[in-house]
Amino acid sequence: MSTEAMRDASVVVARDAKGLVALLSADFPNHGGEFLFLPGGRFEPGEDPLQCASRELREEAGVTAEVWRPLGAYAITLGSPARVHLFEARGLTLGAQELTETEQDFKLMWWPMDAAMQAVHQGRFLLPAGPLALLLAIHAAPEGQAVTS
């Protein structure tokens, strides 16, 4: 198994003051077209889950957050020890996306949570971590342990 496949990842549900969720879309021809996903990606060397989440949110969505709430961590696949760490981010500041060469076609959109969940039911998300993070963000207790950055 490659080192890439064994690295942990973080995925972020970023919600603005109006409750809108940052969603990304891109075309994935090998998977049948355009899909939605949440900001996120694999750890860089030396990063912890929150550092990875913060970096990915800044790079992919151009967003920084003041308040972070962990939503859980789950195995990526049965064949790897890697985990995906899920977060909710609030207290957002918007900026410019910092997309890598392979991310140039990522389109940032802000959707109401109910529309994002409707897209989940329609099978419009490519990876399972996004829908899981959205569900956990909706159902997490409001007094859940938040971390201020």
C-alpha cells in the first residue's frame, strides 16, 4: 500500500453566519461527471487533524475560521490504518482560494444546509466523508466541544 493511501485526511463543514455551507464542485470524468465535495485533503508531514483542516479550508475555499468543532474520525477504508477527521468551522473570514495545479477547476459555492442534504440524497457527492460530515454537523449538540483558533 502506498504512503499516500496511508495518510490521514481532514474534511470541513464550513458554515457562515447565515448558516450557508461551503461546497466545492469539479468534473471527475473517470467517475461520470461533476460532483460536490467539502473542503479537505490529506495531511502534510507534521500536521495534526486541525492544522490539516485549517490549511485545506484556506487553500480550497479561501476561508479561515475562528471556531472549530471536531465531529469525529473514521477509517478511510478497511485496508488502511488511515483515518478521516471531520470538523465544523464557524466564525469565517472569506479570502481568495489558493488552488494547486490539480485543483484549478474547483468551483466554490455557498449552499443552504437543506439544499446540501438534498444533494446528498441525490447522490451528487463523490466521497462519503462529505455527507457524513454534513449529517454530523446537523446532529451534533450545539454545546459540543469547540476549539478557538
